[in-house]
Amino acid sequence: MSSTNGHDTSMQAALAVAEAAASRPSPADRFNIDREGPAKRAGKLRALQQRFQKLNEYCDETVAEIRASLERAPPR
């Protein structure tokens, strides 16, 4: 009976491993960059580009304000 019990245990372990593997995405799915489709990716990239452009403009304005304030500061 012990051999049957050991066989059942190893069979259950093998089934658990197979179920866990089946629930994970395959490597091809994990690294498939075309999942979303090119149009959706292009839209996301445009939105990122706009955000970076606004951030760049904000940084330029901030640097200009700092320089102007340094020029106005009385000499020590």
C-alpha cells in the first residue's frame, strides 16, 4: 500500500506543477510587444511625448526664472 500512496502523492505533485505552469503566461505571451496592437502603442507613445514636452517646457521656464532671480539678487 505504501507504493500506491507514494505514487498518488507524486501524481498529485505532478498535477499541481502542471496546473501552476498552465496558469502562468507563456514566455512568448510575456514578451509579445504586439499584444496591444500598433495603434494603441502609438497612442500611448504620443501621450508620453506630450507629457515629456510639457515637462521640458516647465523645466525651461523654471530655469529661466531661477536665472532671472539670480540676476536681480543684490551682490554680496
